[in-house]
Amino acid sequence: MTTRLDRLVVLLDSGSTSVVRETAAKQIGDIQKVHPDELYNLLGRVVPYLKSKNWDTRVAAAKAIGGIVENVPVWNPNRTSPVKKEETEDLPSFNGDTEEKPFIKTEEGAPASSQSQVVVSSNLTSNSEVSKLEEERLSTRSHSQEIKPIVDFGPDEETAKELNTELKGKFENSLLSFESFDIANVLKAGKKLLGSASRDYDVNPANYSTHYLQQLSNLKSRLDLAGEYLDDSIMNDLGDNVGSNSKGSPTTSIPEHKTSINNNKPEDTPTPSENVHLSARQRNALKRKARQMKNSQKVRVIDVAPTLVHQQNSTSSADKKTGADYNFTAQSRSDRLVVEHKAPIVPSAAVAVTSDSVWPFETLVELLLIDMFDPSWEIRHGACMGLREIIRYAGFGYGRVVGKSEAENEQLNKKYFDDLLCRIACVFALDRFGDYLADQVVAPIRESVSQVLGVALIYVPNDSVFSMYKVLHSLVFQNELGLTNTVWEAAHGGMLGIKYLVAVKYPLFFSHSDYLDSLINTVIHGLANHDDDVRAVSALTLLPIADKLVQEKLSSCKNLLKVLWDCLDDVKDDLSSSTSCVMDLLSSLCSFTEVMNLMQETANSDPEFSFETLVPRLFHLMRYTLTGVRRSVVYALTKFISVQTSCSWITGLTLRLCFQNVLLEQQEDISKSSCELAQRVMDILYRDGPESFSKLLYSHIEPMLKVSITPIGSFRRPYPLDTTLIVKPSGQPYAPSTSRERNNNISELSNSRTKHRAKDDPKGSFCFSVDEPMLNGDVEFVGEERMLKARLRASSLLGRIIGRWKRDEILLFFKPFLQACLTSSFSTPVVLGSRLIESFFEVEDNDLTIQKDELYHLLCDQFATVPRENYANLVSQLHVVRAQCNALLNTFLDVGRLSRSKIPSLAVVVKGDPEAGPIAFGIADAEKLVGPTYENLCKLLSPSQKAQSSKALNEIKYLIIDEISIYKIAKERQDIQCSASIASAMVTYDKLPKKLNSIIKGIMESIKKEQFSCLQMHSASAMMKLISACYKESRQVISEKIVRNLCAYVCMDTTETPIFHDSGKNGILSLHSIGTSDDNDEQVSGKLVDDSDDVSNDRKSSLSSVSDKDAAVLQRMGAQLTLQQMAQNFGSSLFSRVPVLSQCLFVPLQQYAESGFPSEVDQASCTVGQDLLDAMSILRFLVAYLDSGLQSEIVSTLPHLLATLQSNYSAVRNMASKCFAAITESNAAGSKALHLLVEDVVPLLGDASSTIHRQGAIECIYHVVQRLGVRILPYILYLIIPLLGRMSDADQDVRVLATTSFATLVKLVPLEAGLPDPPDLPQYLLDSREKERKFLEQMLNPSKVEAFSIPVPISADLRKYQQEGVNWLAFLNKYELHGILCDDMGLGKTLQTICIVASDHYNRQKLFEESGSPKFAHVPSLIVCPSTLAGHWQQELSTYAPFLKVSAYVGPPAERAKIRSKMKKSDVVVTSYDICRNDVDELVKIDWNYCVLDEGHVIKNARAKLTKAVKSLRSYHRLILSGTPIQNNVLELWSLFDFLMPGFLGTEKTFQERFVRPIAASRDAKSSSKERERGTLALEAIHKQVLPFMLRRLKEDVLADLPPKIIQDYYCDMSDLQRKLLNDFVSQLNINEELEDDETEKTQGTRKKKSQKAHIFQALQYMRKLCNHPALILTEKHPKRNAIVKQLAKENSGLHDLKHAPKLTALGQLLRDCGLGNSSVNSNGIDSALTNAVSEHRVLIFCQLKDMLDMVEKDLLQATMPDVTYMRLDGSVEPTKRQEAVTKFNNDPSIDVLLLTTHVGGLGLNLTGADTVIFVEHDWNPMRDLQAMDRAHRIGQKKVVNVYRLITRGCLEEKIMGLQRFKMNVASTVVNQQNAGLSSIGTDQILDLFNTTADEQQTVQNIDKEESEDAAGRGLSGTSKKALEGLPEMWDESQYDEFNLDGFISTLPKDAS
């Protein structure tokens, strides 16, 4: 059973987001709070995930452990009963592992009282009560919970005490201590910890004990410096304390690793220690085997309990006799009780017993300390995080034991922590793993172990802190250790440790000035380190205590500041990551006034230390290569400005550099920060007024203006910036780049950067390679929008600069420049100049009125000139058009052979060129050329010339047309940008002209068509200002028209707003058709789409092309942005200021809710329907931006939306669903909408009378669930149960959406518990919530479901497993689910089915009598079975449920016609598959209660007419009975479930892609490792998904009294005649193939394929017959028959002679061995056949062919064994008489043999009268043979059943046997013993099943993606490809957020004790 805990634990690994994982981890911790006894169970489940390869999984597991440990009370053995020192001398205290009186965990998990204490081993047997409690507790445990192993301490109490004391002493002496610890030896000889070990492979989890002991030994070797890691001579240098005990190790037993899937341990798997002498090939084989074993044991539970004791069996003899060997099953009749033998149960091995005498986490910490030195970095990382969480919350108890005084425990605690700190130091010294992908190296292990150090320091005394500091200090100053070659990783680790040590224990340093001085010196030394990463950590070390350092040790800051400034001045590398850290520390220090004063004092004596000298050192870093450095320098400069009153270092050059930063920066956040910095600089420069400001910038403003308006080119022609206008920090112009350096080739840019620096600036050039693309105007590399955004910001900055300029110079200096911009032949200067003026208008200064008016008139003048005829930046495109036109004319000349005089000439220059005149080439000339000129030239061509040149001419013509189109689109874009920019600037001035048409048009065109989001958003803002201004000036008519147009534009995108008249009434619009198969046999299915991609079913798009669709999307987005900005800016006054918007939104909804649609709504002229759709569409996009003050308006709309959800029109329901979902997400009315969803929408799901209502409700719920995601959690209980019922709805669309929504919600169910109640929820809904939760708990936990009591008298006694089967069927019935009862043949599937059908009919009748509801009116049930079993079903129904009215719809058509009128009045109708197929039109007229398919695998072929007929039947409950649901391949399962729950396994196509294809590919001998893995995962996935709906029990598991079944293969050698015929056939086959190959070229492909198929099947059939009997193939038509018959006659033989048929000979021998046919005369002269009237054995003989059955009968039984009595059952026996034959055989023991064909006698019959089964022939399908042999091996059989399979050796039959084994493997993988009962397959599993349905489209895409990746890698060699496949996915840099120091400090506990 999968519990909620199991699902939470799985979410740690499978959670889709970090939020889900963290929530799961938190709730696991909450479980510990509620159930404190579950500590070790929880830890044991979570700890294995610390070793996951996935980073997020390890982090989540660590957080879960932290949550668990946090909820465990602080363990303090001295808190309740302090013990004096003298009292502890005689008490054993070895780690608590051998306590005299341990506590035993009771059933509730709490420690037992003192009366429950028992002595280990010796006294346990006498405590029967305790044992009984333990037995009861074990009986309630789930099978998935692991039982902890035995540790039986054998010695008596006294010996145990002595041994305990001795071992404890040795262990404590083996702990590392600072007194003897030598970090130098570790550095010199320790084995490095890399990413993984050279011989690293997965260890068999079943052998974890050996693995951990081996790891422990390795650890001692690492820490004690012995073994393979160090020479023995060095080992002695460690000191006496450690060296003398180097072989000592804790004797605490390492518990066995458990798995809840497979605990089988391979006997032949060598342990890692045995692999040393293996060859590489052998080691690789072991690796593969270990990996396979690991993959088969996914769920792992590690025992982390500290104390384990043996549990003796104390059950009394009375208890043993009473119920140990029997099951008691109560029956429906109270006077009946079934008693049956139990199957043997393997007793529990041991029971874990906790002890309060030991720190609860001792064992776990020991395991993690071992893992901290594992060769694999992932395991080290997980171990460190686990230790961090345990020590964080429970470190107080580390090392403490019961029985020691408080002082002794304090000392023990210190000892253990000292050992831990020494081990941490070893990790710092040995770890070499780092991630170098980011700007700065991240060492996950060193960072994590630093955090362990941080939490450990909370609990250690000061002397240990200083000792640890000294060790870390040594790692930084390695030269003091005598090391010649320093290790930077160790220094890095040392500094990391110091960083955390300082962060946690900084008060200690400030109270010891010598250590503080040492710390500062260490940091200064680290800053001087040659390694960049060591410098970075050194800078970060002091960052958290910068304020304390300034307050307490200001004097020490002087040298530190000097070093920091020198670090910045000494940046010699383009990639120096430490620079940003140094900058952060420097800016932090300089933010204090004291530091600034100190610097000022120092500057007075040393001018080199002044800010005027120092700050310019930062300027060259503003354009540094690394993003982090650029970000930090902007931050630092901003800090400097904010703390200084006088910034003398700020000059005009500073502002220019900031401006250049804005102009060149590509990162959005840095660009914005640079703008803010520039604004601050500007404000400081403006302090002395406009005149001073102008003077400072006078030399800079002109180049700033010029460089900012550089045109932006295109891919074909970039426009580089004029680098002479860009300055270095020194003030010198940046040297112009050479043509080669401006090349777009990235490698050349990269290679040239060092040349720049060496040549131009000793400190590095101002512009590194990071700016080359921007400098070169490389649009392709940077992106046009990003480049434009930078220029626009720079222009806005210039506008604000002009606003602060000297007033009388503004127009004089800037108007000509701005006029030149607006009149420029390029479009970019127009846009940028307009933005500059707009920014100038935004400067609030009354003194600028004249200047603003002048510039406004300048805008008005230039606005009239837009659009222009052409733009200079489009000249290059016009040249391309001209070149194509010239090529066309040349084609007429060269190919068409026209004379040159007839061909017109083109102008040499194009419009836009500097020298262009009025006759220059323009786009109109090109259009004329491909139009009338082209037609005229074609007319001049002769017919032969046309034939020769038409193709070439047309190709060039269409190329020209395409180029013209491209040019026109580009030209239109430039026009829109120019006009919108000028219009926006005019609107900003708040002085509207009288005529607004052109302004409105300019801005509106940009809103509708602008592709750059920055420009479209700006236009939206301008339109919002225009609307506001119109209302202010009482020009409401204009503003209302604009708003209405905007609303219309929002609805133009038909992918978001469907067209009313193009949508129908039926179906759900959120689904659309994905087509059918080629032969139209495949069912049309639905495909889900997200909100953004919804399209209506079968509608004609109003958009003509892809470009039109894009245009509609742009139009919708622009209008949407405008309305959203209006909502945000107008706030709660939106509808009062813009009343027309309220009318557009609410009036159509209100009208529909009040009166519905008018009768003419379907007419094309009626717009009411479309108005309603538009209103909901606009509200959907706008509601998230509405102010909360508008809540009442939105809440009043909700009832109207509820009415639209019930509309008859699918488009209305669709838009209502989306709009409702958007409201649930809004702040305005979200909670109210969710209340309405629960109260009014969910009930519509159960409206059986209206499919429309169910469709509307499910569509609404689907969109709400998709939109809210995790936020739906508080309401999930109200949705999950109703959705479950709709997953089997009669309407396919409802089914698909219900399944999809359910799939989304089930992932969140484990997170629901513990959440607060939703706000403002009515009390009755809160009460309902509790009922729903209880209902869900019953569904999720089968143990809480009451056993189903059969309410009707069944005339049979049910066995225990049969009652469980009925319980399962009742469970399916209760939740309206459907399933497959696939018990082993002979276990009573028929009886169980009769029980549930009879019970449900009774319950329906009772409910109908009580309520009178038509929902419970009488409807019959239908049993569909093979024709052979129709009589069997009638007999069983009359036997077990005689009260049911049964009609047999069988017989000829005339008889069936008489029965039809009675069917509706019957309780059960029995019919056959053939009749169902033929009379399906009659059967579909009836709604059935149950539709049961016996032997339901008959419908395995989805395309068969029979299958389609069965699937068309309508019923409330559907059930399939089949002992063999999968017979050939897994695709058959899809067809079965398509009958049960259509859509559950997706479409057949997606099922093929997801499951069938991967499984088939994995079986290929040439399959890759990825394909094999994919196949295995596919099998696991399909098994998991169908598991809850398939109940499978095997006879050997549930029937202890059923005799065994023995299957034996009886091989026969071919006779000479058979061998001769076989050889002749093979020879002839080869000849025919050669002849066919010769004719291949003459035949068509299709005919060839069909003939080959026919040929193959004929050959197989021939060989099968030959294996059985040569007479089967030597028919009259056989060419060699006569010759062979003559030859045999000469030998006195014939075709039917037994010697030619070895199978018949063997069959005869088997019959004689069974005592049949051995008639003889005894001594009295009496025939033995008369003496033994009944034989001891009775036999079933199965054949495939009726002809073979004839030969058995005639050639064997009649000819050679006449005394054997037999019957025959094959197709010649009428179906209605077959049951009579079966009954006769079972009741008449004198019948020795029953001859059957597998097809007729192999299904459903009960032939327990026989005990021997012989197969003369075999089926390709193994399930048919299994079905056949189990006719005898079933309930009622008292004898051992022997099955003999006659196999002809060396022929086809051996191949058939092999194929049977393959098919059995697939079937057993999908349906296995996990389907064994309700506890393992029941309700709880339902929450894991539906993931595939929701994700099936994504799955197919993923498969295609993987295949494309595989294809991309096929060019690699075998070794390279395998290496590539083995590379793991790279983790995300955001995962390093856990190493944030501030975040870590905030999580430290406030109180350590």
C-alpha cells in the first residue's frame, strides 16, 4: 500500500518544482511533530535520497531531514535525572548500543514505561505482553515498511557491561583531537576527493552492511593516514593518541540496507574488496550488473535506529493453535463460516527497539561521516547537507550518553565535536571538486562542509573554535606547514571555513583582539593570493562583519582598504571573478562615515589615497568582461555617492562614462542600474545650478549626442558606433578598431582582446570583447531590440541632461541637433530624437516652458513629413531588389535571346544613395518591372524562347516579388516607429492639437503592429496618457471611440477569442481534433491545449495566412497592454473615468444572464453572441490588473458567468471557463470565485440529465486547475472526488478533461493536509470539507475501507481471496471505476462477478424503492462470453444466484428475436461475442448496468469489427474477466482499457509512441543503452498506470490446498519420413526464393510484400503440420504423395503407421504410463479392464488442428488402444451442447480421455475430472496453452496435475517455445504479483496513475527530441557516443543559492541547547 508518506517521500525526487519539493519536505517534518514515534521510519525513507544524482532531490531530502530533526525534542540525558560522577562508574555506556534495560517501542511508538522494560535476549521470552504488543504493531504495518534487522548481543549482563566499557573507551580514544591532529600530513599524503573514483560503481543495496564497513575502513585510512593513502612511515607522525588506535573503529553495527521492492541478494556478486585483482573487462561487467540491480531497487529504506534487539516469539501455544494456520472468512449468511489453510508466511526477522539511552541520531551521523569521504561528490554533498541539518537542530546531544554526569557529558560533547571539526578540516584539505561553469568557481562540497562547520560552531566551546581557526589558518598559510607546492583548493577551503567561522562566531574575535588581528592578516594574505577564487572568498569573509569591524577595529581598516584598492588596480585578467567580491566589500566599508573620514585623513597625508585618485580605478571595470564585476562596480559607485556629501571625484567624465555604460550594456539589470547611477551623478553635478552643470559637460555633450543617434542597421549592413566619440576612463578617445577587429566572427573578437589591452592601456582597455558586438552594430549577435532599448535609454538620459542645461543655450545648442535628428534620412535618429524630446518634456521645471513649446512645434512640423518615401537604412535592401531586377533583364537577354534594344535599362543608383536624383531606382520601378514590363517582354518571346526561358524567368520574378515584400514590410515598420515616436512625444507634452486623428493613428498603428515589445509598451503608455488627457479636456467622444477600438482589437485574435458563428453547440472547445489514421479506423481523439493556444473545433479561421495570425496576435497584445496600463494607472476610479469600458465588459453578461440569447442569435447579422464572447475575453485579460476597490463589480459578474457556463454554445462555455479561471487568480475577487466554483460549478459535474452542463463545468474546472496550480490546494478536496467520477463519463470530451484535471490534482494531494481553511468559506462548506477528507482517506487507504458485505444470499461459500476480490469489485463500483479481474485460471472469477452483479442489482432496487429516482431504476446487466461458455454462465447463475432473472440471448436469429422483448425485464442477459457483433444495433438500444466481458482479451484488436461493436455498448459499470489479459504484446492492453475507460491510456498513437515502440526497440539486439533504458522505463510506467485497475492472484499464492501443477517437455525425434520431407521442403524453399528474386524487378512493391507474407505463413503452417504428422501434408495435392505411398507400401508400411508419427507414439506411451490401454488377463483369466472399471488417471488431449485430433482418435485410440474410453469436444459440437459434454466428463469417471481443440476447449471450462493434460500441438500465443492446461488445475482439483508438452526436436516447435517465453516475459512485467490484492493495488495507487494522460503530448515530443538527439550523435564513433550518453545533465546555477551566507545565518537556531 502506498501511503501519504510514501507519496510525500517520492515528491522529494519527482516534484515538478522546488516549491513542491520544499512543501513535501516541510510536511514530512510535520509528520514527525504529530507522530514522534515515526522518527526512524521517516529518516530511513528520506536518507537514501541524499545520495541521489539529482541536485534538487538532495537539497529537498536535506530539508526534510532538517524538518524531522527540528521536531524532535532536544536530547539531554541530564535534564531529568542528573547523575553524579561516582554513580556512573559501574554503568555501561558504550554509545548506548548495549544498555542493560533498553526501552521497547510500543504500538504507538512511545517509549514503554518502566514496567515494560526487558533484558536483552535473556528476559525477552518471558514478556509475552510486550511481544504481543509488538506482534499487533507489526500486523498493522504496511508491507512497504521495512522491518529492521537483528543485532543480538549474546553475552550476559556482566560481560556486556565490561565489554561495553572497554569498547567505549577504545572508541573515544580513536576520536580525532586537535592536540594530535596534523593537517600537514593530511595535505601531503591524503588521497584527493575528486568527482568520482576510478573504480566507482554502484553497490548492491542488499549488501550495504559490507559496503559501509568497507567505507568505514577507507575512512580510517584517510583520516588516520594509513593503508593505500599513505606510507607507513608517515602514519607514525600523527601522534600517540591517534596512531595507537589506528585500527580501532566504532563497533556499532552497520545496519543492513533494505529495499521494499526486491531483497534478493545475488550470491555470486563479489564485494568491492574482491575486485582488486579482476581484469578491466570483469570489473566493467560487475559495474553493469550492479547498476541493473540498483535500478531494480528504486525505493530504499535505510535503518538508522541506534539500538536493535532480538525479538523472541512469545506467542502462547493456544494462540498458535487457534489462528496460525487458518483463514476464517465470514459469509453473507450469518450461519456460514469458511475455514481454509493459510499459505505459508515467512516470519518477520526482527523488530527495531528504540532506546532513550542513546542520542537518536548517532548511527545516522556515523553513516554520514563515512559518506563525507565517499569518492563520489554527489554522495559527499548529500552527506554534508544531512549532517548540517542534524547538527543544526540536535547538535546539543552529540556524544552525550545516559549515566554520565553533566560535566562528563559536556566533555564527551566537546570530544565528539572536536572529532567532527577535524574531519571537516580533512575535507577542506582533500576536496578537489569544483564547478567552473559560472564566472566564479563554486565548490559544492567545500561550501556544504563549511555550513556543517557553521552549525557545529554553535555548540563548541571557545577553545575548540580557536583550535579550528588555527587549522584553517594553516590551510591558508600553507608555506608555514613546510609545503613547497601549495594547493589552492585547500587554501580555498580554509578561507571558506574561516568565512563561516567568522559569520557564526564573530563576537569571539572582537573580544580577542589578537585573533581579530590574525583574521584581518589572513584575509589580507588571501587577497594577495595568486588564485582568484581564494581572493573572492577572502573578500566575502569580512563582508558580514563590515559594520562591526568599522565600530570595533577602525584602525585595522586602513591597511585593508589599501589592499582592496590595490586589488582593483591590479586586475590583470579579463576573467577575474574576485573583482566583484572585492568591490562589494569595498563599497560596504565605504558606506560608513567613519571609513570615509579615515580615508579623508589618510588622503591629507597621502594624496594617492584620496577618492579623486582611487575611484577612477573603478571606471575601467565598468566595461569588464565578467557580468558580476560590471554589476558590482555600478553598485559600488552608487554606494559611494549615497554616503558622501561632497563627491569631488564626480566630473563630467563620470557622467559620460555612466552614459556609455547605458549605451553599451546588454544586461537589462545592469543597464537599469547604470541609468539610476547616471541620474544620481547628474543630480550631484546640478547642485551648483544649470550654468555649472553646462560647463562641466560642455566638452562631452556633443560626442554623447552624436554617438547616441547612430543608426541601427540590419543583418546585411550593420552601422558601427564611431569609437572616436567614446572615451576611456583616462579621458582619451577609444582607439578605432581595425576592419578585422570589427569582423563579426566571435573567435576573432575573442582573440583580439588581449591585443587591445596590451596596446592601449597597461591596466586593460576600456572596451573588452564584451562590447565588440555593440560597437560594431552587430544586430545579428546582439539583437535589434536589445540594441534599440539601450539607445532609447541613452536618449532618455540625454533628454534629462538637456533639461538641466543652461536655459538660454538649450535652443541654441540642441534645436539644430534635434531638427537634424527628426529630418534624418535614417529612421533610428527620428525615433531616438523623439524619445530625447519626450524625456525633456518630462522634466518638471516652469523655466523650460519656452523651450518645450519650441520643441513641440518642431515635432508638429516633422510629424507631417512621416511617412517618408524611403529611409537610408533600407538602401542596402533596395540595392538587393535592383540587383534581382537586373538579373531578370539579363535573363531575358541571355536565355530569352531578346535584343538589347528591346530591354529597358535600370538607374545605376537607388533612392537613398547620397548621389541619388529624381530618376534613381525605387521600389515602384521594381513593381513596374515584374508587372506590365514583364508581361510586355514575355510577349516579345517566340514560343521556343518561352519554352526555354520560362522557368528561369519565373524563378527570378518570384524572388523579386519576395524582396519587394520584404522591403515594404521593413519600410512600414520604420514608418510606424517614426510616427509613433513623434506622436508619443507630443502626447507627453499634455498639449493636444485640435485634430487628433493623425496622432491617434500613429500611436494606434504602433499598438497594433509594433514587433518590439519596448516600443509597443511605450505606445500603450502614450495611448493611456492620450485617453486621460481627452477626458480631462472633455473630449470623451474621442476617448470612448479609442477604448471601443482597443476592446475590439483585443478580440481580433481568434486563437484567444473564438468566432461565435463559426463554433457549434456540442463538444468542448478546449479540445481540438488531431486527425485520424490513414485508413480512418483510428478513433478521433482530443488534444489538450493551454489557454494561450485554444482553438475552436472545426472552425474556419478568419485569418488567411501565418503572417495574418501573427498580426492578430500583435494587435491583441498591444491593445491588451494599453487596457492593462489604464487599469493600473486609473486604479479604483477606472470605471468612473472610463465608463465605456464598464459597458463593454458587463452589459453583455448581464443581458445574457437575464434573458439569454434572442431567437435570431444564429443569424449572421446578429452580434449579440459575439459581443458576449468579446466581453468575457476582455475581462479575462484585464481582471488581474484591476484594483481591489473594484471587487464589488467583479463579484456581481460571477453569477452571470455561471449562467454562461451552462450555455448551449461551446464557444460561450469556453470563454466563460477561461474568464472564470482568470478571476480566481485575481486579487479583486479570487476567493469569491473559488467559493462559487465549489458551491455551484462542481454540482453541475453530477448533472446526469445534461451533457452541456457537465461539459461547461469540467471545462471551467480544467482551466481553473491549470491556471492556479499549487494555489488550488485549499480547494482540492472539493474537486478530486467529483473528477474521479467523471473520468468514466459517457461523453468523451468530459472524460478527457476530467482525466487531465485529475492528473494535475493528484500530484498535489499529498500537500493538502495541514493547510489552513480557505478565507471566508461558509461553515457548511468547511463541514463538507471534513467529510470529503474522510472520504478521500478511505479511498487512499484500503485498510480504512470497510469490507463489502454481500446483501443477497449467494449459494456458495467464498474463500478469503474471493471475498477480497468482491471487495475490490465493490470498490470499483463505488467510485464509478472499471477494471480487469485477471485472476489465475480456476480461481472463481465467475463467482466473484456474480456476487457483485447480484449485489449491485439489489442495492439499486433498494435505492429506487427509497427515493424513486430514475437514476436507480432497473436496468439489466450483460454478460458477453465465447459461445462455448454461454451455457456455463447460465448454469453458474442458476446455481449461485437463482433469484436473478437470466435470459440467454443465443441461438439462431429467429430464437433471438423472441428473446429481445424480455431482455429489459431480465436481471442478466447472457450472449456470445459473435451474436454481439451481429446484433449490436439491438444491444446498443439498451442502457446496461454491468457489461461483463468474459475472456475479454477477445477484444485485443482495436480495429476488429467485434471490438468496435463491444465498445459501442453503453453501461454504468464495465468489467473484463481474463486470466491472460496480455497475450502477444502490450498494445492489446490499450484496446482493453479503451473499452473500460476510453482515453485513460491516451490515444492508440500516443500509446504506441510512449510504450509499444520503446519496448519493441529495447528488445532489439542492436539497441543502445538509452533504448534499453527507455524500454524498461516504459514497462514500469505502464505497469504502474494500470496497476490499480487489474486484480491478479495466482493459484499458488491463494490456494494452499490446491495440489501442484507439474509441466514437463517431452521431446520426440523426427522420423525418417519427416526428416526427408523437411529437407526436401527447405531445398525447394531456397530455389523458390532465388526465382522470386529474379522476378522482383518485374513486380510492384505492394504485390511483392503481400506475396512474401503469404509465402512465409504457408511455410510456417507446412512445418507445423510436418512436426505433428507427415500425413497432414501429404494430401492428394502434394506432388510427392504417390511416390512416398508406393515407397512405404514396399516397406509394408503406410502413411498412418505410428512409426512415422513419433508424437503419436509418445502419446501412446504417456497414456500407458497413466494406466490407460494396458489391458491384460490376470491369473484368474479376468481382463484387467474389467477389474479396474475406473482408471487412476484421466487425460485431456489438446490439439490445434481438427485433422490432428482425427488422427489421434483413429490412428492411436481406435487402432491401438480400443479399451480406452474417450469423448471429443471440438467445433463440431454445437455450442449449446458443449456444457453438457463437460458435465458428463466430470461426472463419469469411466471416461478416460477427452479430446479437445485448444480453440474450443481451452477457454473457461471446468474439467477438474482430469488430472493429466497432454499438448500434442502448441499455440504461438502462450496464454492459450496456459488457459487450456488450467481447465484441470483449478478449484476442485484434488490430485497433482501433470502437463506434458510433446515437442519435436530440431524443428519449428522449439522456436515456438522460445517465442512463448518472450511473450510471457512482457505479460508478467505488466501484470504481476503487485496486482495481488486491494491493499497493494487499491485506491491509494489511483493518485499515481493519470500522469501519462495529461502529459502524453509532451511525452511524444520528448521521445522525438531524444531521437533527434540520438540521430545527431550517430556521427560519433562508438566510444565517443557512449561517453556522450554517459554525461549527466548540467545543473542550474540557481541551485547555488543555498550557499548564500546571509540565508544560512538566518536559519541558525536561536538557542543551541
